[in-house]
Amino acid sequence: MTVAVVDLGTISTRLLIVGEERERVAPIVTRMGADVGANGLLSPEGLSRVEQALETYRVRLDEVGVDRLRVIATSAARDAVNRDDLFAIVDRILGAPTELLSGADEGRLAFAGALSGISEPLSPTAKAVVIDIGGGSTEFSVGTLGSGLEGVHSADIGAARVTQAYFEADPPRPEELSAALSVIQLHLDDAVRELDDLPGALNGGTVIGLGGTLTTMAAVELGLAEYDSARINGFVLDQPAAEDVFRTLATEPAADRAFNPGLAADRVDLIVGGAAIVVEAMRHLSIDSIQVSEFDLLDGAAAELRV
């Protein structure tokens, strides 16, 4: 059986096809929800880019001939008052309903997907914490391989949301960075309160990080002139390296930041906001290192289709 999952994210539209092999089609940056935190709307320009992305993906889906297709929407669509416009585009092009995921659903699928691709297999009782940083939200999921997911906390912080809400100057002023980090810390405190097992899981457990922010930070740390999934997946980003990447990117204007190897052009304006979430999580939660994964909620959603 061949299945496919389309993810309508705040910043990117993505496609995963799983049959005899796993094909992760190149994501397309649409930014449909870049301003949803400010005005509650998916932008017309973003919706138009989603439409073009889906037309491109439709061609690939027809070439492959998938047996089952699942379309999921996340934070931006949850918050947007005009999400029906998005759903209509999906129905017209893909002929499939759009599944609006809750934050808990995102965390559940991210946890399953991340554990399916971990480079070093966990023992059934080993704790795992999955941190999925998106454009509009960040999910913290805790569990074990044996007992599965034990808890999820979804926070309304993401690379786009932080950038839009707190950064005006280029590069961000120290007071802007400080304000963003303070608010991120409050969200982390909420996660600790809601997830009783989080502190214990972080103490000796495996921390897995998902999303474009973390894969980009890994690519910058590695200095990759060209993106290399094989080197990114499983890369261990330790705290000193994360702090170094954040310091470099946060103190450079966008024009200079763009020259960092590993930083894609479409991430230049958002990476500081996302990296702020990473470094504050590592500081505040005493995380020594994060194992970066390219297996995420798309893989979790695909696995459910194959049952």
C-alpha cells in the first residue's frame, strides 16, 4: 500500500509519500500563516502559493498513484477565521477533506513520527521528549517506546509568531530579544506544569527536535553549502553549539545573515525567532543536547494510514 500525507503548515506546505520507499518531496514555502497571529487571517498571497504548491504535488501524486491520501492543517489554520478558503482549495485540487489537527494531535503524531526514525533505538522503558517547533506553535511530547505517548503540551510560540510579535529592528535589538525570551520562558513554565513527567524525562531521557528551525540550525552548525538530509537526521546539537548559532544569527542583519552556509534564503527572516525558542528551551529546561530528526508528524500521520 502506498500512502501520502500533505501538511499545510504556517510557513511551508509539505508532502510525504510512503510505499516500498519513503519519499519526502521538497517542501514549498508558502507563508500562508506568517501574519495570522496579528490579524487572524491566512493571507491571500499565501493561499495563492498554497494553491500552486498543491498543483505541483498533485502531479507527483498522480505519477505515483497513492492508495490513501491524508491532508492535515496545523496552527495557522486553527487560528485563522478564513480557514474555509484553504479547505476549499484543498478540496478542489486534491479532492480530499482537510483534517484540522489540535495541538494535542500534532504532538501525538510528531512523537510517533520522531520515534520511528530515531538513529539509535530506545529501550522500551527509556523516556523520550519530542520538541516540534513550527511556525505558529511548539509541541512538547513525553513518553516511552514501550508505553507510548504519555502527555502533550502545545504552546502558542513558533518561529513566525515570535518574529512577528517581537522583532522590529534588523537585527533585533537586545530588548526585543530579551522580551521574546521572557515570553518563551513563560510558555516553557506552562509545559512543565502541564506535563508532570517532563522534568524527569529530561533528566537522562532522549530529547528529539523536529521542524525547520532545528534542521536549519544543524545545517548552519555543519556549514552545509547544500542541504544533506543524511547528515542532518540524527545530528546532535549540543547547547554550546546552539548558543553559538543563535548568537551569530541574532546579531547579524538579514543581508549578512543570508551568507551563512546552511541557512536557506526563505528562512533568513524567521530563523532568529525559531532559534530563540531552541536556546531558551535548552537554558530553562537544562537540556544538554537535542537529537535533530527529519522524521516528524508527517511520518506519524502516514503510519496511521497504513494500519
